Amino acid sequence: MLVHCAHARYVYNLAVEQHAHWRPGRRSAPGFAEQCRQLTQARRENEWLGAGNADVQQQALKDFAKAKQAFFSSGFGEPIWRKKYRHEGFRVIGTDRVPVYDDDGGPLLNAKGGQVMARRVRVQRLNRRWARVAVPGCGWVRFRLSAKGKGARPPEAKTFRVTFRNGQWHVAFAVVPAAIPAPGTGQAVGVDRGVAITAALSDGRALNCPQLSTRERARLRKHQRRAARAPRGSERKAAEYAKAAGLKAAEAGRRKDWCEKTSTMLARRFDVIRFEKLNIVNMTASARGTLERPGRRVAQKAGLNRGILAQGWGLLRQRTGHKAPGRVQDVPAAYTSLRCSTCGWIEKNSRKSQAEFLCVSCGFSCNADTNAAINIAASTTTKVAAGQGGIPRPRRSAGAGGTTPHPRPSVREPQPTQVGIPLF
């Protein structure tokens, strides 16, 4: 399997190098089909490459094609080089062919009247905890099942990916899970994401993503310090880095587990889930600057970036959208933390601190994150005209004579035409 990883990494890097030398104005860069033909020729000329599995190498080219397409369509970065010890893994496509049936149970036929066949991976369940999968060139490989038997025998899995991280092998099957049905209660919930409180719900609950304990963080710093002081290329340096990577992997596993459980809870309990629309990539950008214009408070901004990324904001939003398709909405984040959820008055002085909100207009007081979550839950989903709902206009508070206007707000009030959000 390590040889499969080397072949997949080598072919992927060849594709990256090939596209790096291509410039606009010349002939078009080769696509997936042309690269597969070039791979066949390279396998004939290179004995080491020809000894590997062709399907594994072609799937590496398909991974590159998807990464390149994501760069042009979704705004992701350019495909980067895969490095040894960091990007160890390969994808395998199913070899067994099984007939495909329609919703009524009848055979699905193609345009020529033949039976439609689909690929499927070879997986056998051994017992309650263990199963095995057929890996090309390696035979049957045993693996331990995940919680509740997920992935034990995926009937519709066409591919699976094998990865090697921190001294452990992992296998993941490409199975599209069924969407969670809506409860039908008509309830909508707003989710305000933060650093102190990972997810504050509009019903008053505060959910926090688990982090490393104080003792574990001390161990992580100890291993990182020892690795930095060890001689370059020594076994002690690699061992200390491996221990530090194990602690980081444990933190990432806890974060993923929390996001899975929280997203499932949201999809099961609420019909509509609304998140504030955050550009996490820009929020976590480095403040280092350039040599001509160096940044300020770079270390403090780096600590804030680590705190944001450790909360799993993006993963929570992504997994909720997968489990509740069509029921997740993104709400503009402007003024959600400054607007009073009771009277609608917008005032920056109402936000006393990170956790305290006290409206200067009506005196309403609650947790600042909960107040923002209530505003997110109450946001409209379509554009509204002035005077037809949406964000309330600032009211005038009557004094002794009933004519004293309310103090001017400290921020510009958003116009009603900017309220709408796109449906998911």
C-alpha cells in the first residue's frame, strides 16, 4: 500500500508540473483523457511505474482533474505538490459489476436496451467489529468498523480511499448518506458561531467544541520544544514530531465527532437552520504583510486564527447542509451582534463585552451570542420593501413631553433592500 501511495503521489505531481509549464495563449492544457493516454505510454517506458496498478494511478489523475476544476469554478487554490509523509494515500475504484435497478425494482436499461451495470467495491463483513476490503495488489485487508457499523457493507460504494496518517491506516468508502427528514414542527433555529462559544443557538443553548485539555496542551508544547532542539534528521526529532502529531490528530478527531453529532441534532430537531454567512478564509488570513508594508500584531492575529480554525465553523456548516439539504440558509452577518432582538434598535454601545448585551433603548439584557442567534433565526429569506417587515426601523423614545428623540445610533442602519439572503 505504501507503493500505491508513492505511485499516486508521483503521477499527481507529474500532472501538477505539466500544468505549471502551461501558459495561456498556447494550446489548451491536456485533460483527463489525454493524461490517461500519456500515462499508458509512461507505464511502458518506466518499469517502476508500470509495476503499479493502473486504476490507482488513473484515480490520482482524476483527483487532479477535480482539484483543477474546483480552482476554476469554486475559487479554491491551485493544486499543490503532494509531499512524502504528509500526503500518503490513494483511491481505488470498484471492480465488481452489479446490475442497477430503478425505483420500482425493475432492471434499468440503457439506450440500446442492455442492462445498466455499475461498479462496486468488494467488501465483506467478518463480524460485528471487523470487515475486509479487496485492495489491488494486496489482497484482502482487514479493517475495524466505525461506530454503529457505518461503512460495514456499503452496497452503493463505487470507490474507497486509503490514507496513512500518524502511523495508522484508514479506509473511507464513497457513500452518499440519505438526508435526514425534517421533523415538521415548523421551527427555525439561528446559529451564531464564535470563539468563546462555538455555536450559540437561538433557543438559549451554548454548544462548545471539545479542545485539548490543559495537560494535553502542555504535553504538545513539550514535544514541539524537544523536536525543535533535536538534531536535524535524527530519530529523536521524528519521534517527538510524531507524538505532537498524535495529539493534534486526537484534537481533530474530537472536533469532527462534535460536528457530526451537532449537525445531526440540528437536522433532526429543526425544519430550518440559519447560519450567519462568514468568509472564514478571509477571517483567518495572516496579518504578516510584506517587507515594504509589514503587518501589525501578527502574533495576536495568528493566535486568533488558530482559535477560529479549532472551532470547526466550516465543517459544522458543511455537514449540516449535507444532512438537511434545502433547509440550511446563510444570513448576512451585518449588525446581528449589535441589534436588539426585542426592539430592533442597533447600537454598538449595547454590546458591553464579549458575553454581555444590554440594549440602551429598551433595557433588554441577555448573552450577546444568544441575542445574535435570535436575530439570525428571525432574519427573512426574501428581499422586502421599506415598511413591509424585515429589520425594524429605529424608534423614537418619548421623553417627558413626548417629543424628545432617541439618541442617534452609533452605526449606520442597514437599508431594508439589503436584508434578503439566497436560499440554499
